[in-house]
Amino acid sequence: TMKKHDLAALLLNIGDNIRYANGTWDYAWKGNNTSRYLLVFQDEEPYFFDTVGMDSHVTQLYCPWIPQDRLGPAITYRYAAKGFEPMCRRYWDQIKQVCKENGVDVSKDKLGVDTTDIGAYDIGKSMGLNIAPGGGAINEARYVKGPDELECLKIACAWGDIAYWRAKYEYIKPGIREREVLGKVTDYLYQLGAQYAWGTNVASGGNTNPYIRAFTDKVIRPGDMVTLDLNSNQYYGYVQDTCRSWVVGRKMTTKQKEVYKRCYELLQNTLDRIKAGATTSDIASAWPVYYDDKYKTCSLVQFTHTIGLGLYEGFWVSQGFSKEYPEELQENMYLAVETWAQDQPGGDCSVRLEDNVVVTKNGYQLFSLFEFEEEAVGFIES
């Protein structure tokens, strides 16, 4: 993909991108503050710039695949206050020198960058660097998953299924608060082995309509519809992103059944459109008119996205742009498919459902296996 995009080198600053390219992990807190970065070349080994001191000692100890002669000190410029410009110039000088040593002249050859701030970009351009967007090449390289990646994603999904079972049958009962559910689920995911588990949205009753994608102090009551959204519980960085809704403490009302069935059928209709050779336009065309259509943007409500080593790895699917700018689905792409339905604006009930699938030649393979509500949709054969 670097050759396709005419990039002689890639400068990676985002943690997930670095991990994908060289297998090192930053535990998220350094994921986007330029305290570590990586140069990737077309025909040479990557060159890693790590935080000096104990962090680079840890890298040397636990990442023996990183050659010592391809490991250098990261120049941390972003938070240098009045020293921002001189430190940033040292950063770009370092990049230029290592590129030169690896046969790349960044005054002529394109240096793709995944992200940087405007100040650093302006300084780099003033120093003559031929800086180009690197996101397209990075995304395309990661669209299609290999066998090992799919195994990691399968394990992450299994953890999600187990956490849903714990939440539904042990944790979520009348009287527990939404934030307590978050704490219990996150704690359990860490016990299972998740390296990182932050993305749990818990909404109940009126907090499902409009759906609050967070959690509050609200006490869950008998008869509340509860929506639990699990994402970013990581198995070696690979995540799952699924969602389920159910009613707590009693049978569903007629209205709750109707809303649930509508959301479930929308999910199944969307999944039926997925196969290699289909497009993101085919997926987006399954959804009813929403704000995405009105404003030509993405509400992340009726929504599909690629996932992998990170929550949004690749592209989003939205009514706002996917019909006009479709992307073709390829075998072994991995998607999170999300749907939503509400009783009426301002009502007390909505349902959100989401599954994770891998694209196949003839359709899709389901990786998320937690149950749906039989009282609303009937018995579902496996």
C-alpha cells in the first residue's frame, strides 16, 4: 500500500498504528501524544523511536524482535511549552537523518504521516519535508485480516459473549445503578485477560430514548429496557464491539417487543447484504431515513464500521456518504454492524443491537454469539 500511494516512508504516531507495524504496546496513555513514534520503509526494517529511560528498557527486555540498531530516543516536543519550536525542529531533523540513512530523501520523496498537530506540520513543511497524508495507505493495509488476526478477534468476541452473560444473569438486577454495572463488567473483562477495557455504555429506561451512550447514577428499575454496549476489551489489542438490549425483572411489554423486533429485523436485513463484492452502499441502503440522510454525515446510530487492532480500523458506513462513495467489501474484512430502533421520540424505550462478522465469499461468518430475546423474535436456531 505504501508503493501504491507513492510513499517512500511512513511516520506513525498513533499507538494502534505503531503496534500493527512493530508489535509494541503503549497501554493507550501514550497512544496519541507523540512520545513514541515509528518510521516504516518500503524495503528496510522499521526504525522505532521510544520514550527514553525505563520505557525503552522495557521495550528492550520484552520486545526482543526490535533490533537494537533500529531503536532510538524519541524527541518529545508537543508539551515543551516555550521550547515547542526548537524541540519540534530536533524531531524533524531526527526524522530526516534516519530517512536519509535508509535511502529516503524527505525533501523529494513523500513522507506519509498518520497524524500530527498543525504547529508541527507547519514547522516540518518550513524545513523542506515533503509531508503527505499517510492514513489511506495505513487503512488499506489493514482492511483484510489474516488468520492470526481473526483468531484474536474471535477470542475478543468470546470474552464479550461471556461478559454479556454475566451482566444479564448476575449483575443487572433492579436496584443496581448503571455505573455499578459498568464497574462489574469492566472488572470481569480484566479478570478474563483483557489488556484494556474502557468502552462500556450502560443505559436503562428513559436513558435509552434518546439513547445516552455513556452511563449515569440512574437506578435500574423493574421493567426497564437496558442497553449494554461493550467495545474495546482488548485481546492483544484486537477488540470486539457488540451491543445487546433486554428488559430487567419482568416480561416485555407489547411496545417493547415491537421495538425490539423492529431493531432485530433491521440488523438481520443489514447482515444479509454482506458478502465479498458487495459495497458499503448496499449496507447503507438497508436503513430507514435518519439524520445522516438530512445532514450528509454520520450519526453512528444506523452504522457499520471495520474493527481490528483498535475500534475504528479502516472505514465507516453511513447513509450520509456511503451511497455516494461506496467501498467494495473484500473477503476477510471484519465488520461491526449496528442498528437501533425507538418507540417514539421522547418515549421511554429504544433498542440497540450489534454483531461482529467476517466477510466471506458467499456472505458472512458471525463471531459474536450472545443470544437475542426469544420473547420478542421467537426461537432462533444456531
